Amino acid sequence: MIDSICRRLNGKRILIAGFGREGKSTLRFLQKYMPEAIVGIADRNESAFQDFDKEKYSLYFGDDYLKVSSDYDVVIKTPGISVKDIDIDFSKITSQTDLFLEAFHNQVIGITGTKGKSTTSTLIYHLIKESGNDVILAGNIGIPILDCVNDINERTIIVYELSAHQLQFINRSPHVGILLNVFEEHLDHFGTFEKYKDAKINVLRYMSDDDVAVVNNDLYRSVSRQLSAVSVDFENADFEDYNINWEDIPLLGEHNKKNIKSALCACKSYGLSVEDLIPHLYTFKSLEHRQEYVGIFKGVKFYNDSISTIPQATIAALKTIKNVNFLLLGGFDRGIDYEPLVTYLKENPLPYILITGQAGQTIKDKLQTAEYKGNIFEYTDMESVFVMLKKYAKSGDVCLLSPAAASYDRYKNFEERGRIFKEFANKF
């Protein structure tokens, strides 16, 4: 299978576009399996090449770092690189995902969705592993797929978490593909919601008759008609015969019940026994930053839901975590529609909303226009949040970080935002 990737790239001048985690992974693969290949590396930031052997490879950086793509036969694009405003020959673009799926398609369960993909991917991996099967987990979860090729044999099941960025330039779909949901997100990268949605649907678009598409009810009605693959509506899947005790599974909320159903449908479609998988539902540990109970400090309960970067995710958290008194909202504004959240909050007002960033200001303006009745305060950093909590919070209150916005106006990522929140909570 590795040979098929090498054959596709053989004799080609290769440009790696983006030199973060996945870009470095691509270079390691080429160094190991194609040491004679002509390779260039392009990244906007010169700092990406710090402590790097600049003699062996052609390096390109600065605002025009991708103009050199015309000098190469293949561009292996990494997820963080947007080409929406760049003059580039799209026919040259491939990716780790595209190369890998072409080689290992039959062994892959691929999972995408605006929200829920990490939880669902990790759950599938847990179920398959604990039931005694050979399985790996990779992709958007933080493990570049080409780093895993040496761990794969003909029996290995590959659970592949896929972002829209990874799916944008592919020509092959997984054998079993899960599309959980599609909401507005990453408009700064794709430009329009339609282009973002189009990238997501690629997880199913290139399936054959022997493949299986696992989709939610709405997408089943709209997408399944366009596919030659077998389509499964996971929301309406019936698992009553298995006597699942949903209350004992450590995943809260109706949205997670859907994630669980999608995982079981995918495993069943791959040929695994649902009966064998069920016991392992109860031993799954939920992921950090996802409606995570931090603890109770001075009588105040704290929940970390930093992963929630869209309104729909924050609404789901508010439906799951009851009696929230303090809600932390806002961050980087990517131009998404906050009306669903504003409508929900107007109908279900909270005592205190704490907002930050441009997204927070957008939400505040919309709430004020809607004549929202609760208190709205602005904060500049996490320290100022806890200054306010010490002033207003009382024993029995609930504080929830569920921002409905991206983090990178102030933090490196949502993980850093969540960790800092937890650090302050533990000192409260």
C-alpha cells in the first residue's frame, strides 16, 4: 500500500504547502520512502523553518510563499493552508488524506462533522480496541495519518478523524464514512458556507457501491439520493434489542446519544458485532474540553466546554448542563450566524453572560437588540472572569465556558483556552 503512494509521487517535483505538524509528517514520509525525491517546502512564516536543515531543501516563506507552486508537479497541501484567495493550479493539489485514502480506502472508517467528530472517532476506536480488534486512530485528532503507515497490516481497522480542511482536496472516500452534521464554521478558510459544506460531503462523495455512508436524518434525505453507496440514517437506527442503558454511558446530552448511534452504525456496517461492542460503551472516558466537569470550588460548579466554537454546540451544552448561572461567550469572530444562540438565550435567559472578543461583542449587540433581560458583562482575560465570579457567584451556582467562537484571537487553540479556565477554577 505504501508502494502505491510512492508510485503516485514518483518522478514528481513535490512542494509541501505548510510546515506544521502534518507538513513535517509528510517530509518524514518522503525522507524514509522517497529519499531521492525533489522536495520544496513552503510556509508563510519563516519561523516554521527554525533549526531546520536549509541546505537540503528549497524553502519558501513570506506573503507570496505559494507562488512557487508553478515550479512543482504536485502540491501536498496541509490542513492549515487556505487557498481561497491564492492563484494556484488546483489540479496539482493533493494531501495526506488523498494519498492515504487512495492506498488504504478499504480499511478506513472516516468521521467528520462540524461538531462531535473527535468524540465519535475516539469512541469508535475504544469500542474496536476493547473488543479485541487491531485498530489505529489518526487524523484530525492530532496524529498525522502518514506517521501510522508502519503500524498497518491487512487486518488493521483505521479510524480516521477528518476535518473539512483535510477533505477539501480528495478523490477517494473512506469505506465507511460518517457525516455527523454540518453547521457554519471555518468561513475564514473557505469563504462561504456552501464551499465548507461541499468539502465535508467529500467524505461520502467518492464512494462505490460496496461502501457505506452513515449520516444524520436531514443529510440522509438530501445526500443519500446522490450516492451509489449504501446509506444509513443513524438518528433513526434502532438499538432497542440490545438493552442499552443510555444513562450509564459517560457521555451527556442528546447530541452525544446521536454520536453513540453513529459509532455503532459505523462499526456494524464494517462487519463488527454490536453485541460485542455494547459492554465497552460504559467504560469510555469522555474527552477533555467537551462539557467537562472541572469540579466544585467554594460551592460553585465549573464546566469546561472550550471545544464549542459554534452557536449550535453552545446551545447543546446549555441543554445538557442544567441551571447555568454564568456563561462565558466569545472569542475570534469568523463571520458565522449567531442568531440561533441569541434566540435561545432570549427564550432561556441566564443570570450572567460574560463576553469577550469581537465575537462576544457581536453576540452582545444582538442580545441588546433583542432586549435580552439578563446581565451582560465584558471581560478581557480569564483572570478578570474570576475576579467577577468572586464578586457575584455564590454557593450552588454553575459556571460554564462554552464560547460559541474560535479561540485564536487570544489563545493558541481551544485546548489552551480550556486549560487556562481549569487552572483558574482550581484556584477559585
